[in-house]
Amino acid sequence: MRAVAVALWTVFAAVLALSVQALTPPPPAYVALGDSYSAGVGAGDTGDCGRSPHAFPALWAAAHPDVRFTSLACSGARTQDVLTAQIPAVPAGTTLVSLTVGGNDVGFSSVMTACALHRGNCTPAVRQAEDTVRTVLPAALDAIGAALAARAPGAKVVVVGYPEFYRTGAWWCAGIGGGTRSDINHGIALLDDALAAAATRHGWTFVDVRGAWSGHQLCSGHKWLHAADLRDLGESYHPTAAGQSQGYLPAFTAAAG
């Protein structure tokens, strides 16, 4: 009888343990998607895909050790890369997603090469980028929305915008005139507006960082962006470590909840 009682107690304890596990919700999980602004190019200590521990997703995760964190963001990623390579890798049970995307689709690199490095005609490059924002990007963002809804239906999605590149009120800025600065900032504003519109359509949260970046653009005394550097074009126009920690991180933290 004693052996039977021990066996029954062992079975009961095992069933109880399984029941407790079934009732315990999984820990929250956060996934960072998108391009180099989420990966952390320009913030230092970059590794695969330009990912840096100083990028705002990694900084947020470090402050929330109870949250499982995965960064799938990759330098150079376009909406198609997010759709076909990143979203399929989002872990099951993800509860929070951040996304920066669109800059590579509209040709940030070619625009800045033409405008800031004077390797082309600036105005047509900006106009072409703006046309892409209006005619191509909305459908691409909607495809991401549908894929995220299927892959992580319970997740909160936070879309993070891009900062203005230039302080237009500066009386002098090396190598680039006031009109060109205004054109570039206008193109960025259109891109941010497109991201905000997509967020509205899909029930996402949009984070506009332009206000936080005011006074920290290029041509300001305390810039949070790398200026054009012919020795390392990869970091040009990307946030510094201060831009990630002081510009992006507080804005994302407020939205992530």
C-alpha cells in the first residue's frame, strides 16, 4: 500500500506541475524589425547586419530583462526584406514589435550621395524619392501589416519614424545650402507621414522622433547624426550612440508602455 501511495503521489505531483505550467503565461517577447536605424549602424560595436548593443531596441531590452528579445533588423533592409526574411522569423508568442523601414525603399543613400556629396543632381533625386513614397511605399507597408497580423496577431506594433537630417535655420552648413537642406527634410517628412498613415490603417502606434531631434540635426551644435564621411559612407546619416539613447530610446519607451 505504501508503494501504491508513493506512486499515486508522484503522479499527482507531476499532473500538478503540468497544470501550473499550463496556467503560467509565457514571458513577454519583443522583436525588432527593420533597417539600419533599428540595427544600430553608427552607434558603435556593430556586428552581423550592423547590429549594435547601443541601438534603441537593444537598450530597451537591456532595461527590461524579463522580456525575451530578438533583433532581426538588418542594415540595408527594405520592405521586401522585412516581409520575406524578417517576419517569417518572428518567434511565436511575440508581444511587442518595433519597426523602422522605408528609407532604403525610397533611396536615402542615392539621395544623400547626390545632394550632400555632390555626385549627381540633388533635386531630381529628392523628387524621385518623394514619388516612391507616394506611389509604391503604401502598398509595401500594407503587405507588412498583413504579414504581421498573421504572424504575431497579439503583438503591439510600434513604427518608429526618421528624424530630420538638417537644421534648416543654421546660417552656415558645410557643403550644403539651405534650399537643399529644406528639400531633404521635406522628403523625410513625406516618408514619416506615409509611415504614420500606415500605422493608422493597421492599428499600429507611430512614433514621431522629429520633435525630440530638434536642435540635434546636422548643422547644429549637438548633432545626433553622423555627417557625410567619405572614409566611411556606411555610417553617414545614421544616428550616433547619443541619437539612439537620447533620441530614439525615450520616444520608443514612451510608446512601448
